[in-house]
Amino acid sequence: MPSIPLVLVGMWAAFTASRSLRQGFQARDAHLALGALILLISELPPLAAWSGHSLPNHMVSHIVIMFLAPLFVAASGRTAPLTRVGHPLLAIVLLNGVMVASHLPSIFNATMANEALRAFVVEPLFFASGLYFFAFVLNVSPAVRLVKLRWQFIAVLATTLVMFVLAMAMSIFTDHAWYSSMASMPGMAMAGDFRSQQLAAAILWICGDIWAVPVFVILVRRVISRDGSLFASLDRYASPSS
């Protein structure tokens, strides 16, 4: 079952981007269009069905909905008003809390056993927490609210660390499969189902680098643009008068 709320969001984003692009190309509209495309592809057949074929496939779907699609939508600047609500720390805690909780065996198995819960609650929560997170991290519209670079770095580093620890917990710190709900899916009923879980953990780890490294580079370039160089930035924070 596709997530109807996310399909509607994807259609709205695609329509908004296409209308803006007809008036003249702007990078922000291209980002919005790409985010809409990623979201719709992940929620519509055949990829929507593909994500339920195995735990590794399902992990790819999680990453796309929670990180990749929100990243591009936030890069369009459309989510900038979200920075008026709460603090960057709230966005960090919310995203990582949702990510960790959704991988707890009891919650994961309950979600997989109830398609309506997954489609109307869990996946929209993934996307919403991702939008809120990247609204602060990318902050492409400082006129709405200036987010300090230190909080943006903390957000990226903390989330990458949580993804790394979660991946290790699923692969190194356990010796058995966690998710009984996946046993009836293709490839999961075999004796190698724990190997599938290890592969899913590897995907979680690698996908963390896919989004985190480019965003980290963007933040480093912002520091250089502000202070002239990384060394100047270090001097700025090391100086007692700063």
C-alpha cells in the first residue's frame, strides 16, 4: 500500500516546481522537482512493492523517505519557515528518535503487520522528521531564521554517529535476526535471514555517508566563506574574546 499522504505531498511538490520552472529556471525549483520525483518513485509501483521484498530493500526505502527526499525538498527553501518552530536540538532529537524507535523489533514488527499504520503514520513521520531536520541543517533562507553553523555541524555529526551505532547494533552486537515479521518475505525465510539483516545494516551505514558527506562539505564551504579559511574559523572559536 503506497502512503497516500506522501503521494499527495509529492504531487504538490511536482506541480509547484513545474509551475515555477515554466517561469524561468532556478536551482531551488529543480531541487524541489527532484525531491518530488524521488518521493513519488519510492511510493508508487513498482518500487513501492520492491521495498517489501526483503529487509535490505526496506532499508533503502527508509533512507530515501527519511533523508534523500526531504534533503532535496529542504534545499528548495520551501521548508525554511519550519525553523521558526523549536530549536535545532529538537530537530536532531526528533529525527534520531524516530529512526531508532522505528528499528526496535517490537515497533518494526507491529508496523510491518499493519499496512495502514505504515502508510498513514510511520512513513509520513519519517518524511516530516526529515523535512524538519534538513530545514535547520541546510537553512537556505537565513532571512527566516539564522541557524548557527555549530548546530548544523552537530546535527550532521550526531545523526551520522547514531546511524553508525544502529548499524553496528543490527550486525555486530547481535547474533540473530530481530524482525520476525520479515520471515514470510522473499529471501527472509531462509537460514541466511540474519545475513539479510547484516546487509540492511551495511546499507544504513553507507547511506549515512551518501547524504552526510555532501552536506558536511556544504557546511565546510559556508565556514570558509564566512571566515576566509578553516584556520581562521579555528582561531575565531579558540580566541577567548570570541
